[in-house]
Amino acid sequence: MEKLNIKIDGFENIDIMSEYKKALKDPVFQKLASKLKIKDEVLCGYTSMIEDSVCEYKNCMECTCLASCKNRIKGHVYIPININGDIQFQYKSCKYYDKMIKNTKFLNKISYFNTPSSLKEATLSKIHKTDKNRYEAILWINNFYKDYKKDKNIKGLYLHGNFGCGKTYLVAALFNDLAKEGYESSIIFWPDFLRQAFYDDFKDKYESIKKVPLLLIDDIGAENITAWNRDEILCPLLQYRMEENLPTFFTSNLTIEQLEEHLSNSKSGVDSVKAARIIARIKQLTTDLEMISKNLRK
């Protein structure tokens, strides 16, 4: 917490006690000053700084949420405190800021790569449950939530269906709720992730997602396939996670059969054997489920 030590000098020509007594007419100023339990002769040299604190304190009294905070540092108030008879000023967090930190602490357990920020707010309690076409997938996700805490070496999910039906949100909600209990995960938007393959930090990101306990490869099948990103990035990633029994999730607009056809076509020509090997690994890693529902993005 930031601290500011104050020294008083150069006030010979100013009636600082008179200014201090004027400030004391404000009940909030009086309240802050009295809490310090320091003599008025000392406090009068800090009148203007205590008035700054009063201004921020009054803002807090009228505040209803973190978004409406008017103070210099959002979610904090500038207050004087007594440290062994010495006045210091500190920024103290408010209840709204503390609640926000508590509610988002779980995000330290999840890595998001090129994904919408809205996924960070996903939770199983907010999932739309009125559409019966989503029932099987929701049931599977809820069962995984319970089973994973007992057995870390269980299969993930290949969830495919129409655009906008909530596939990614569903898995993100699962990961977020597990993160609140301390479980680590990563969510990557696969097409954008591959486009970063020649960036300096790609190797570190790749090693991270390869070894993370829970992984979602979002929108697989939407990428531009090359022999290199198929055989040198995707295949080793899946091979490692299969050997280490690390639960892996996929979302796609393609069925597994359609994904195999997609993977078999690259600029180097048709390669059905290599595509089939990748599909075999996906089947080993996942349960295959279809979710066809209304477009929730409209």
C-alpha cells in the first residue's frame, strides 16, 4: 500500500490553526481528524491533505458500485492514519473493489488466448437451460464438473454444432467454475493461435497449452490448414496430451468426419493418412457430442 510521509515547514506567514478550525466545521473532516487521536497542533499542518481525504471519503459515501467511483484511484480512498504518532496517507480499497478482486481471483487459474473477454464471466449457473436440444451437453458438462474432482484422467469433449449455439460458453463456464476451486486450464481460439506461430513468444505459449491440466481448443476446423500446422503443431500437441492423460476439449462447427476431411486438405495436397491419425487421437481424448440449438448471438 502506498505511503506518504509529511514534513511541515514554511508556514510562518500562514495562520494554519485558523484554517484547520474552519475545516473542522465539516463533520466528515472532524470525524477523520478525531480518529487519528493526534493533537490539533500537529493536525493543523495537514489540513489541506485531510481535506483531500474528506473529498474522496464523501465520494465513497455516495458511491453505489465500482463503475461509478469518482476517486483518483478507482476502488480506493485516500485516508490519513496514525503510525506511532506520525501521520501518513494511504490508499485503502473499498468494499466494491474487494468484492471484484474476490470474484475474479479465479482468473489467475485460467489462460485465455485470443478469446472474447465475455468468456471470463461464464458460469454454469448462467447457462441457458430452456432448450431441450442443449440438455445432453449440459448434463455431460455437469457430470464432468463432479467427476473431474475425483479423477483427473478422464476424457474431454468434442462438442460440435451450429454457429452461435453456445458451445464455447458452455466449456468456458465449466473451466471457470473449476478454476474457482483451484484447477488450472487454458482456452485458445485455434485459428488465431496458429496465426501467431512465428511470433517470438509462441514457443512458450505452445508449451503452456501442451501441459496445462485442462485445455479447450476452440473452433477447430475454422483454420487454414497447412501440412506444417497440422503435422508440427496440432499432432504433437494431441500426442502429448493423450500420453499424459490430460483432459482436452474441442468446439467446432464440423462433425469429426467433416474435420477429418478438412485436415486432409492442405496446400501440399490431400493427406488422408495424417488426418486420420489426428482424428484417432481426438477420439482417444474425447467424447463426441452434437449440440444443435438456436443462435444465441442474435
